[in-house]
Amino acid sequence: MRIKSLEVQNFKGFEYKKLHFSPQFNVLIGNNGSGKTAILDALAVSMGGLLLGFDGIASRSIKEEEVRQVYRQSGQITELIPQHPAIVQCVGQINDSNTLSWERRLNKKQGKTTRQYAKTIRQYGEQLQKKVRDGEPVVLPLLSYYSTARLWLQKKDKVELVKPGSPTSGYVDCLETASNEKMLMGWIKTMEIEASQRQALLFVLEGLRDAVKNCLEGCESLYFSVQLDGLIARFGNGQTLPAYLLSDGQRTILTMVADIAYRAAVLNSHLGEKAALETPGIVLIDEIDLHLHPEWQRTIVEQLKTSFPKIQFIATSHSPIIIQSLKPGEVINLNDEQIGDYYNKGVEDILEWVMGVANSPQSEGRLKMMEVAREYYRLLEHAKERAPEELERVKARLDELSAPYSDNIAYHAFLEMKREVAGLGDDNASR
């Protein structure tokens, strides 16, 4: 399951907005107040349409405070007028061939979010639930939302064991913006004890460990200590720490990745250690770069892609380093509708041309490139008029100047092109 497009009307700050999404990874960028989190909230409402088809699972409705409001001045009185109806429309692909469209509305104050326009996605949820009840083979799509309030494991509470339940329990609180670590920690503790009693590996637990180790920098081992009643991480540098003593960035990634893998394992336990790799679905992440060092920001997108290859991620970010790690079509700029290619572009270029930061300070590397270019051009000027011995020295200096930038294909090719035009290319030298 994935989202292909979203339309909102009178939702939060949007009078109208339509967006299209790429199949695997999307990052919303834009100024503060441009509506990045609002888009995630609208997507959560849309995704909640699937949960209408499951008994005992709370959906996500449009809240009254999410209805767009207009300020009007009437004499000396300021009026705040809600703009009903608030509408969230979605087109989604539920498998390789089936595409559904559905809609949810809040038509009036103190009303309820409509269900009738979400019939197609609700019926799909009902079909999935029936297959679960009948014991038919089915792969349940994962849904989850990680807000900026996702810093978990801030204190050490007693972890309770969890009892066996339906696969659909993997949807409990999945679209709540507040974190719920009790279910996650309880499941891991229960699985550790079960594995110990069986004296055998539990494949779903091993799949979770693999996902965490792939995303948590330097982590070599993850286990739940029954004695300490907490999650323990061991790193390649020799450190072994309880999860609640990890840095904010480490805790954020550990618990988010573990929660995705846990939900995949509960929803699709029959997939065993492949649950994280084979479970489709949609994950929303607000500020994906939250608490992460720039070096980690550079790799986190690819780590999530490889850990959960069938999940569609839709995230937000203010980080130019996140942006430069994205492939064409994976950036959605709410300030500029044009689709750009920012992969491996310089941070200064992204700050200025994508994020609109005027006169951003130049790095020493970029200033050096400009200095090299100026000397390069000076040497090329009137090069043909130089004596043969002096011309050879010029060519050697040109080689010396361009060599450090051979990995920068565009820059190096531009210098070589200028050299060819001036008649000092390799071909010219051989003639």
C-alpha cells in the first residue's frame, strides 16, 4: 500500500493543496509555516480510512482545530470564522494493480468526520480483517506516524510482558503523534524470554535486531536484559549501554526503527525474519533529521530504504544534508512546485537555491574552487601567443590546478572544456 496523491481543502493553513508522492521516499521541505506537518497530519487522516475496517482499532479523524480559519474585522471586533467543510482526498495503490480513491470530511462544527466517502478503503480494511479471522494468508500493510514528540526511553519504567493477540494489534496507536513505548518494550521483553525458554532463535525478533543494527550507527548487538529490565545496545567501540542512556539521536533512531520492525513483525509474523523486508506500508516522520549529527543525516535515508524496502516513507526536514542525499523526485518543496535534482549537490547551493538562504557563507573548499577557476582562466588567456617552452609550463600548471577536482565531474569537465576551446587540450597537444 502506498499514497500516490493527496488533496486537501480548508485543512489547517491550506485553502487548497494537491501533492503527488514517489513510491519509496519523500521529504517535504519549506519554510516554517509552509505546512509540512499539516501535510503529514492530512496523510494520517487519509491512512486512518483503512483502520475504519478493523474492529477495536481507533482511526484518525479530522479535528475541529484542524479546520482552516479566516480572520475578519467587523468594526472593532475581530471574528474567527471556521471554513467548513475540511476535506482530505487521497489516491492510493493497495497492490501492484489496484488503485483506490477515498475522501474524509468534517462538514460542520461539533460534527464527526465522515465515513461514507471512505467506503473503498474501509472495505479493503474489512477484507483484510476477514482474512485474518479466517486464517487465510494475508500481508497486512504497516501504518505509522512519528512526530517530533518521538524522543522515547527518557526514563526507566517497569516493562510488562504482553499476551498473545491478533495481528491487527500492530495497528494500535499507530497514527498517534505521542509515542507509546510500553507495547514495543513489552513485546521485545516477551520475545527474549520466549526465545530463551525455547532455546531457539525467534525469527521475528532477529529481523528487528537486523533493522536496528542497520540504522543505528556502530551497533553490533541489541537485546533485552531481563535482569536490568531494559533494552541494551552494544557498539563496535566496546561500549555497552542501556538504551535510556544513549544520546538523543541514538534513542530517536533506535526506538523509531525498532517500532517499525515490531509492528511489521506483529502484523505479519508469518514472514519471520523477513517481516521488516517484506511488509509494505506507509510511515510518516516529522523532522527526520531530529537530533542527528550531519554525518548520520547523510546516511539515514538510505539506511531506512534498505531496512524497509517495501515501505513508503513521507518525511519532513530542514536539513540541506538530508536534501542532498535524496534522488530526483524524492524532494517536495512546498515553497516551489518545480521538481529538482539535488542529489550530491553542494550544501551552499542547496541553502541558497533550494532553501532560499540568501548570501550564505561560502566554504573554504568552494572559495578555493573559485580561486582555481580564476587562475585557470588567466592562464588560458592569450595562451596561444606564448613561446613553446612557456606553453608547456602553462599546460603543466593547468593539469596541477584541475587534478584535485577530478571527482567533481561537472566542475572538472567545465575546466577541460575551456581548455579545449583555448586549444590546449590533450588532442591539440599531440598534433
